[in-house]
Amino acid sequence: MAEEGVKVSSIRKYNLNSDFINASSIALNLKFIPDGSGDLMASFGPEDVLYSIYALLHSPTYRQRYQDHLKSDFPSLPIISSKALFAALVGLGQQLVAHHCLETENYQDAPEFPHHGDNSIKKPSYTPPQNNHPGQVWINAEQCFHGVSPETWTFTIGGYRPAQKWP
């Protein structure tokens, strides 16, 4: 509930740099719409920008190319000039967001968390797959996630490994 005297708006406003949006609009020859997604044939919106950036930042090629820069600064985002590439990145970004938010129904590779306990995170550690047992991330002496690939455990953005810095 809103505090007395505070007005709550239901209007969404994008938080994107106008120079980036204008340059992208010109490069893609698409009109920017201020809310939601465009049709990617004549228009694009802030959600499309989010999904394309999300896909780009998860690209191993991008992370390798900008590795040194990512260690010390915010990511640099290229202006994409191909509608086909932009649309492909938007689609991949949508899939990644759905997986990362656990919104997909058939995400067969999702790690399992089968053990009961206090769910406290002490110091995460990793046991790689061996002898038909999947990789495991242990959060304490009794509890672990099963089915975690070595690629997930060692996934790096710049010099940062999110799975290992989790707590």
C-alpha cells in the first residue's frame, strides 16, 4: 500500500539512453516505441532492447572479446545494424530470461535440489560429474544442487564467476 501523500503511477517509462536508442533506430531502420515490444519489422521497444542485450551479454564470443573491459567497467554495447541479427538476439534473450526466471515448463536440464535442511549457504563448493553422477554445487554439508555442469560452475563475466560468488 502506498504511503499517504505518495502517488503511485501505473505508467511504465523506459530507462534507456536516448543516444543509444536513436543510433539503434537509425542503424536498424526501425521506429522505437516507448513501451513493450515492437514487431521487429517496422518497430522495436524497450523489451526488445532488454532481450537483445541479455542475449549479447551471455554470448561467449562477446565475453571473450570484451573480457578485459568487463573486468573493470560496464559492458560496451555495439550498435546492431542487421534486423535479422537483432531479431535473433531478441528471441534468444527471451528464451534466456524465461529459463533464468524458471518460467519454462520443459526445462529438462534444470538443477535439482533434493535434500532437506536449513538451506543455509556456508561456502559453495563444486563436485564435478563423475561415475554417472552429475555435477553438484554444495551450499552446506548436507545440501547440494544436482545436475550442475562444469560450464555453469565456471561461467565467467569479466573476472566474476556468479555461481561461485553466490552468497
